[in-house]
Amino acid sequence: MATFSNAPLDLRRLLQKLAVMFSLSVACVAVLYLLLGCCCSDSTESSPMGWGDNKTVLSVGEELSSTRRLPHALIIGVKKGGTRALLEFLRLHPDVRALGSEPHFFDRHYARGLTWYRSMMPKALSGQIVMEKTPRYFVTAETPGRIHAMSRDIKLIVVVRDPITRAISDYTQIISKTPDIPSFESLTFKNRSAGQIDSLWSPLYIGLYATHLERWLAYFPLAQIHFVHGERLISDPAGELGRVQDFLGLQRIITDKHFYFNKTKGFPCLKKPEGSSKPHCLGKTKGRTHPKIKPEVIQKLRDFYQPHNLKFYQMAGMDFGWQ
């Protein structure tokens, strides 16, 4: 009888022990999870738009085998060409691990060394492509040699658009931050009456694509440089992304089913992904209304850029059709 009377007490003790063991197991898993860095977001991986982060949920084994590696590919330019859109679209691919912010390593922070640069990269599994974008690389004289010293096999992506449209977009961004600067027309000319273009003014200088490309071709073969047509990235994002995926040696996973055109913004947006109630578009800073520029100024710029554009077409092996 005593044995039966003690049964409820023994059962309670057993349940208490199991509860303690379960709690300890949960605590151990939580600690391991924290140590592996899964519970805290890496600020360098986050997207400024808050979408397209493609943060793969890894098993413990995968997390242990993932590492921070130097990039296999770089989006090196150009500013206001569509680099942000391209990066965010590429981040949809499960085999791409891309840094969300611009590290500016090869143009501003080179003295920090490759160890620091590697620490900025997102963790990636074997077979995944690590990449980052910093549009200033394309126009900075020192960057081709520095990148070549890191990797002579790296793949380079340049998004280009009509240099006049690009310059106006660049100026539009500038006046959004410093509205008191002179007009686009006055900054375009060194001497307005003589019609002399100020080619060293940054918004115009960036558009001298052939000049910049010459520096890169001194270090890398053309086969390692892929040019994305900025206008077609808007009108046919799936087509441009298909060619980029081919260049990177990726399966064509990002297709036209991922996009729709937002007439209000004038840009392609991503259709709502699984688990999201809303579609995703680029941020408020994209698609600003450009100031109206006098036709005679546009024509002067067309005459100025024409020989540069033709040389660029020849060097790149592509006719971008900028009139």
C-alpha cells in the first residue's frame, strides 16, 4: 500500500526533473543561437528599403559552415544609374549574399585593410556569391588597381544610362539636400556665352564613361565586366536581370513573374512576395521629379557627349542608343 501511496509524489518529482531538463535544453539552444549570431541583425547586411534582404534561415550545421568571404562580384557604378535597384533585385536570388550598405572600401577606407573589409561581408555558404555595390568605384582612379590586387578574377558590373539624364538625376539629388545651389544650367558651363562645358563638374564628369572604362581595362579584360543598360533595367528588368544572372554563372531564378511596373513612380517594383501583404518598391528618394532644363542646354550636352558615347560603345561592344 505504501508503494501505491508514494506513486503520485514520485510522479510529481519526475515531472519536475523533466521540466528542469527541458528548460536547460531550451537555454542551451538559445545560447548557441546567440553565439552563432542568428538572433541579432547585422546592420551591414540590412537594406535601406527594408526589403530584399534574402536572409536565408540556416540550420545549425549550415550556420557553422557559413563564413565571411571577400566578394566574388562588385557593382562598381554608376551613381544614379540604377545600382540600388539592381542590387535589391539580385538579393532575391538564393545564391546571392549581398551587402545592403555601401562600404566604400576601395575609395575611402582602403587603409583599414582586407580583414576589416571581409568583416563587413554577410556570411555565405559554399557556392553562394558574395557581392557589394559602391558606385563611386567606377570613377575613382585608384580603385581598379586596388581591386585587382585583391582579386584578378573578380566579376565587375556597371549600370549605365544616358549621361545627360543621369546628370540631371544627380543634380536633382543634390538640390534635395542643398536647395540653395545654382541652377543646373549655370553649373553646366564654364563660360555660358562661349558654350564651354564644365566637364569636371561631378554630375557631368561621371558620364564620361569611356574615360573611366579605360582605367579598368588596364587591369581587367572586357569579359570580366558586364554592362547593365540602365534604361532597359526600367523597361525590362527581368531581361536585364537574366543577363546579369548569366554573367554571374547563376541559374535564372529572378524572372518577369517577380516584377510589375509602378506608373506613379515610373519604376519597376517587386510583386508581393510570399508572406507579405504588400508589393515592394524602391524608396522615396527614387523617382524624384527632375527640373526642366532648357532645350538648348540639352542640345549642347548632346553635342558634348556624342564623341564620348561613341567611344564608349566601341570599347564596351554595345550600342546603348543614347541620342
